[in-house]
Amino acid sequence: MQLFLAPAKINLCLHVLGRRVDGYHDLCMLMQKVSLYDEVWIGLRNDSLVQVQCDGVVLPVGNENIATQAARAVLQHDPSGRGVDIRIAKHIPVAAGLGGGSSDAAAVLLALNSLLGLGLRHDILAQEALKLGADVPFFLCQSPAWAEGVGERLTPVRDSLPECYYVLVNPGVSVSTAEVYANVQSYSAWCTAGKCPGTIEALSQILHNDLQQAALMLAPVVAVAMECLLECGASGVLMSGSGPTVFGLFMNNSSAHASARRLTQTHGWWTEVVTGVC
């Protein structure tokens, strides 16, 4: 089996522009991959079976599993009828606003396209990715990106985002994405997609998440985690996605790690220090 890495993501801003007639929401988001990875091990089979296991996590059976769906999406383009074994070692917290499942699915799409020598174009993979979930197309990108629509219209950020350290904090509560969206009280009137902040100060200024207030009502401990990050000296704090994970911006490695240790020791929260990756 070969190893492929699936990175987590954070939303540096997430504007909800309104509800669509299909029930989804129009979004405008600046998304950044970070240096926290699930390990996705993939091996080809001589039969047509697709088998997925995830260490320490009980996965939905059958086609409900997003990694299984991703594998079948690529295998339908393979005339040889081969199957695949997939083993996922999770390091990204599940249902945490960090896109772990979506990243795993994208890793499977890219890996199988390569291993099978199919040569599927990016636009074909992107179409299959969108069928799997709104965040999956972003993980096919090789850079940070602005995502619009439900997340499928991507504009890569060509300029470099400022170098900084992100302290991720997950306070260990469960937050339903559907409930968070249902409790959003107001939408953004606009979003300047394409803008690229060049300094930590500028990046701190654009931090915004229209889902945050709804999540705080459902899980007040998220607000406590954000306040603790500010007390530790973060330049800015924000909740990622629909939560409950939050992150703080730090200028140097030592202060970031000291803050992460402090929050884990004091509150028992899961923490991780990461940087942005392409």
C-alpha cells in the first residue's frame, strides 16, 4: 500500500450570502490547507471490491462512506475493473470544521487517478469531487483559494499569505452543521473574493465567520476557547467552518506552542500548532 497525505483546512473567512432555492447556501470563503494530516493508505486489488477501514473510527457502511464513494467515482473510469483497499489513519478530529473527511475523499480521487494511470483531467475530478461534498473540490487545489457558490467556484490565491502559526483548539463538544446553518441570524451583504492579505495584521482584519454566532449559541464553550486564545496573545481568533474547532494566529513558533500546551494543561482541550501549506 502507498501512503498519501490528506491535510486539514481552516476558513480564514466564511461569508454566508444567502439561502438558495435548493436549500443550500451561497458562500464566499478564503480557505487554507494546514500542516495537520490524515494518512490515507491505498493499495490496488485484482478484483472489483472496495474496502475501507479507518483506525479507531467506526465508519458508515457501504456507499455512505465518503472515501468509498470517492473510490467508486474514479473506478468507474477504469476499464480494467480493479478494486482498492483503503486504510485511513485519522489525525484530524472528526466533525470539527477542519474538513478531514472531505480531504480524505480528495486524496482518494487524486491517488487512484495516479495509481491507475487514468489521466483524468482536473475538471473531471472536480465534477466528481463536488458530488461528494462542497469542500472536496478545494482539496484538489494546490494553493489557498477563495471558494464561492456552495464552495465549487474556486479562485486560487496566487500571492503568498503571511507566514504565521495557527493554534488549533477543539474544546471537545459536538456541533451539528445543519443546526448551525439553521440558526444563522444574519447574512453578509458582500464579500471581496480575490483579496489576499499580505501581513498578519491584514489577515487578522479579514477574519470573519457568519456561522460563528450560531455555533456559540449552541456550544458556549467555543467562545471560552476563543477568549483563552486571545488571553494567550493571539493576533486574531476565529472558528473554522461550522466548528467547534477554533484557531488563533501567532507570529512565532515558541509562543504558539506555549499557548497550545497551556490550553491543553488547563482545560484538557485538544490542541495542535500548524502552518499553512499548499
